[in-house]
Amino acid sequence: NHHHHHHHHDSAETHTESEDVYDAKIFREQTTRLKSLLGGAAVIVVEPEWNSIGPNATEWVIQIRKMLREQERKSGGTMKFYLEGMAPMVVDMADSVYETAPTVTILSVVMVVMVFTSIAFMSAFIGIRLLVTVLFSLAWVFGLLVILFQDVQVLGAQGDGLHWLVPLLLIPVMVGLTLDYDLFLISRIYEYRRSGLSTKDSVVAGVTQTGGVITVAGLIMIVAFSSLMTSSIHILRSVGLMLVLTCAVDTFIIRTLLVPALLLVAVEWNWWPGCVPSVSRRVKLVDASDLADSFETETETETEAGAGIAAQEAQEDSFVQGKVRAGGMHGCGDDDEESI
């Protein structure tokens, strides 16, 4: 009602009326902030009692928008509603990122792995095998995370899954962590294969030789990343847990069991279409306890001789298999002298 009175007061005066005018001014400012002059548009401020960018944000934004669409329909197209603020911004950002990111990430990982491994190992199959180990690793880690974050709710999780940025940033890192140990191992096995051992023997020798180094490297990474789990920020805690799980799964399950097992499927085909020499050397299979015995007592006991013969047979067996398979290789002449 103060619109009609055109009083001009000095700021020094403090009449009751000037206070009225001041109130009116505030009222006007507030209304123009929330409502347009002609009343064609208005802002409605909604304040949920819970954390609006917390666990329920996405569901809430979807529901409110649905309700607003219905209101628009009811008004027969005379009204239009928009939902703005931090929660809808975050939800929309996550949506737009996830429209493109997964396909780009998958394509880039597959391309990089296939291109580099085919160059490094001259092989069409090693890349595919590495991708299987990557998939296996990611599946294990995300499975464990569901149990830990959603079911058990460790590290102060609210049971609402991961923050949307975390998988986006971490999947490339996790792929890298998984690949590097598997590559250490496979490149060592490949070296042994090039030196004339059969694939089976190369796998045995490779796993044995790299065992300690990779385990220690994995443990160092686990210790380093676990420091993130003490952070006060939940996103960082989840990052830490994901990286620790990735290192653990890779160091103790994938590198020790899955990679060797995959290499022993279709054994000599691993290296196709590159050339590897035919089998010319072999690994002696020795039982550690026998070694210790023979060092203590020079005399050969019955059992030891038995073990020796068994080892000899096993060795012959793997050697013969190697020979047969190597004979079936394609386009690789017997270039033993050169390659050894």
C-alpha cells in the first residue's frame, strides 16, 4: 500500500513512517526477486528437510520433474515449470556425462590394449586375453564394492552406491593397474618362449621368476592407496577402497591364477601370427624337498629315486607335447640356430 505515498525522508530521520517505507522497499525487492513485474513468472523456493544433494537427490529430482510435467498438462499449456538448483544441476551433469563416457572409455581401453599388445607380442590373441583379465578384475572389484558399500556400508557409506565421478575417473586407472602386472608376467613368459622353452614351461618359469617382484609391488601399492581410506571426504575413501581392492584382486588372484590359466588354453596359438622358435630347451621339474635331501645326504634313497624318475617322465611328457605342437605352427620355419 505504500506505493501511493511519495514521502522523501532523510536517512537520519527515524519516523515510524520511514520504517514503513523501508519495510515496503524490502518487500518490493523480495517480490521482484521472486516474481516478475507483470506477474508472468515467479520463483518458488523449495527446501527439503534432508540433504538435497545426498543419497536421495536423483530420485527426488526425477519425481519432482514428473510432478511438474503433470501440473503443466493440467494447466493446459498456460504454465511452464523448471526445476533448478544444486541437486538438478548435479543430476543433469551426471546424466550428460554418462551418455557418452562409457562408450568412449570402453573403446579407448580396447583399442589401446589391442594395438599395443599386437605390436609388443606380435600376437592377435594376447590382447584378447588381457581384456578378459581386465573385465574379470573390474567385475570382482565392483562386486565387492556392492557388498561393502551397499550391504555392509563400510567407511560411512549411505548405501546409495558410488559417487558418479568415481567410476569415471577410476576405471582407466584400474585398467592400468590390472594391465601392468599382467604385462610384466606375460612379457617374461614371452621371453622364455622366445628362448626356446615350450609355452607350458615358459608359464611355469615366468610365474616363478616374477612372483616375488610382483607381489611386493602389489603390496606397496595396496599400502600406498590404503592411506586414502583414512580421508574425511567420502569420495576419497571410496577411491582408496577401489584402488586397494583392484591391487589385491590383481596381485593375488588374476596374476597368479587367471593369466597362467588363460595362456594354457590353446597353448601355442597364443603367439600367432608372430614367429616363435620351435621348442629346444626344457624346464627341469624338481621337488624342493628332494633338493634339500640330496644336499644333506649324498646317497640316493628309494623314494628320492622314485621322485626323480617321475620328474623325468613328466618332463619328457611336456617336452613331447611341446614338440608336437611346435610342429603344427604356421609359416614358421625351423630357424632354431638364428633365434636361440
